[in-house]
Amino acid sequence: MHPWAFRARFRRAAFGWKGSKLAIERIHEALAEIRAVARQDPATAAEGAVLFLEKLSPALNQVDSSSGALARPG
């Protein structure tokens, strides 16, 4: 199994209610990591994408997204 760096950054309630800026940065980092792996091994990247989606919702649970910052495309 690939040692995904983003795995530790997306633990349950990792970002407080004011953490939308940090959350956005971490999301961009995770996506960049997945894209980099996809160039060499698409199947492993797909597993990483599934892992990312599994960890995303619990990690962002406490973030106040009323500003819409998390909804904007980067």
C-alpha cells in the first residue's frame, strides 16, 4: 500500500470551525499528491482518491463553510 502523506492530515475534526483556509490548502496538497501518483500508477491513485473521499467529510465536519470558500473551484 502506498504511504499517503495526506492520510495523517485528514483525521476526524482535523480543522476547527475557522479552518477553511487551512482545509483548502490541505485539499490542494492531497489532490496534487494523488495526481503525481496517477502519472506512474493510476490504480494506486484511484485507491488514494477513494481514501481521500473517505477521510474528507469527517475531517471537515467542524469547518464553518458559510463563506462558501470550500465550494469555490481552485
